[in-house]
Amino acid sequence: WFEDKLIYHPPARLLETPADRGMLFEDVYLSSGESGLLHGWWIPGKNSGAGLQPAGTGYNPVPPTIVEFHGNAENISYGMDQHAAFHAEGWNQLLMDYPGYGRSEGKPSEDGLYRCADTAYAYLLAPIESGLGRGVKPEKIVVYGRSLGAAVAVYLAQKKPVAGVVTEGAFADTHAVARDLLPWLPAPLFLAKRFDSLSRVKEITVPKLFMHAERDEVIPARHAALLF
């Protein structure tokens, strides 16, 4: 209980929708097994596929798809400025809420967040003709994670074929964060959930970008330097 209170702060209310920013979108509900139904948004890029050069010219008309995982005190409605910017570039986006966040069922857990990532990935790859997916090729998927979501993004990029991974405000693992924030706490005794990005990132061979604010007051920038 103490560990979960430290890590997860799930907001239920959605602040806005993509439609409030003039973006077309679809509600997505996916089953992740014991976590129940997970809710997300599919946001196609602006004019994606329109006005592109014909096949055979060396130009690939298929835009990249960003699958994004948000922070521990956010849901998919946070960061809409960023979503709007990606949309304007013509990039598709899949935003998924973890169990217990937003409209997703269940309770958050480390395994539950990883299942959310696996479920989102499977949805992207499933044939669009089936009505259960988007038919996206792995080489068109960019995984983007912020804060806690960075650990989820690193997990997915280490496990599945993707084009690249981007993190924002990432941490090495929860034990390192606990030592920074609560130096008096014997972290290994209280934190079984590791979100161990430092071990996983070593096995990721696709391009990686680590972004971090130098004056981050919660997660020191040295965490991103360690991952890099």
C-alpha cells in the first residue's frame, strides 16, 4: 500500500479531448486481461497520406505512429499541446491510460503498466481490416514516455521491434529515485517494484533520445545521463 501511494497518483477526470483542439480522434477500448478494459485515443495525423509523392520515388508515404505513455499523476488528456504539435506534423498517435487512470478499469501496478504497453503494441500491429487494429509496421512505431511512462516506453522498446524510443524526465529505477527523494528510507525493503530502465536500456539497439530538464526538482537530470 505504501509503495503504491508513492508511485501512482491516477487522475480520473479528463481535462479535455483532442476535439477541443480541432483534432479528429477515436476512442479505443482494449482488453488487457486481468486489468480489464483500457481506454485510449487514436489520433490520426493532420492530412496524413495526403499530397505525398507517388510510390516508386523513394519517398515513403506512411507517417510514423507515436505510442505515448504518460506520467504517474497524469492521464491521456494531459500534454495536449504536445499532442497537437505531433498532429500538425502529420504523425499518428496512440495514447493509452494505465489501469485505474482516466477511463481505464482496474488498479495500477508495474505488471499492469507493462500489459498496457503490450496491449497497445498488439493493437497497432493488428490488421486494420480486422477492425481490431491499425496495421502499423514496427519500423513506423516510435515509443514516447514521460516520467513513469518513460520506464514503460523503455520496457516496450526492449521487448518489441520499434523504430526508436524517446524519454522525457526518465529515471534509472525506483530505488534510485527513492534514494534521491527519501534518503532515510531503506528503499529495497519498501520498493519491490523496480521499473528498472537502467538494465533494460542496454539491450535496446534502435535510436534513443533522452530529454531532461537540467533543473528538474523531482528526478535529477543525472538519471537521463545514466540511461544515455
